Amino acid sequence: MFLLNNVSGLTVLRHPCLNLAIRRIVALKTNASDIAEECIRKTGARMTRPRIAVLAVLFAAERALTHTELESRLPASLGVNRVTIYRVLEWLTAQGLAHKIAGDDRVWRFNAADHAHRGPHAHFECSDCGQVLCLEPVEARPAVKLPAGFRQKAVELTVKGVCADCGPTQNKARTSGRHQH
């Protein structure tokens, strides 16, 4: 979820995946749909209702969403089918407006993003419930020694552990180790 804080009369976006340009857009806009529309407009591509709606859902999400979770959050009145959602997610990813994160369960999760994801960028994955969150940008790039002739294109960092909802201080009387999102 993007967090809007009022600092000295200026509304500021606090989301680890977004750069200064998008933060400035948010300072002028009031809701996720307006922000999504402006971000898509900046790409110069065609504005479509599915693109705006999917990106708005990602901006409003408190964590990375699976395709199914995203589909369930879209208004039924939009009439967007599963294939269109996949295509929009791939387009948003290619445009740098979203990024996809592979979970241990082999399910892709998507989150609003920008070019910050192309640099050092970490995620947290709960080993109990599967929740995936963006973390603050990583300052240092991990040093990885590659074999001769190999070239690095990207490094993905996923911190795995247990989220606050699944942690040891939570009620252990649950019948299942997984909670609903």
C-alpha cells in the first residue's frame, strides 16, 4: 500500500518501490486510479481501463499480489478476463511500472514499481503464509564471483522468514499455519 504522509504541507509517498518522479505525481494526485493513470500517461502508451485498473490495484495493495488476488480485487463491472490481466501485468512489468517476484510456491506475485527494481532491491517472503513484501532499497550490491566468461545482468535478493502475522507472538491455536489475505 502506498503511504501518504503530510510533511510541511506537502503530501509525500512512502513506498520502497517508487522513485522520486512517481512520488511527485502522488503529491499532486489523491487516489490510486489517478496515480496509475498519470504513470501510464508518462509512458506515452495507450491509456486503457484495464491498465489503469490493474496498476491502481497494485498501488493500493499492501503487498505483492498473485494474479488471482489481483483479479479478485478488480471491479466486476470492468469485465476484464484472466488473459487480459496477464497481458496487462506483462506490459506493466515491461514498462517498469510493476515488477514480478517469484515465490517458493512457484507463483508470480506483482507489485507496483519503477526503475528502482532494476537496481538493488530486496523482498521479504513469509515461509508460513507466502506473503511477499518489498523492502527498502539495498545500498550495497552483493558481490558474487561468477565463472570465467559469465556476465551478471541482475541480482535478486529475497529475505525469507516469518511475517508478523505468523510470528511466535501470534495465537498458536489456529487450525492452519496459513492465514487468509
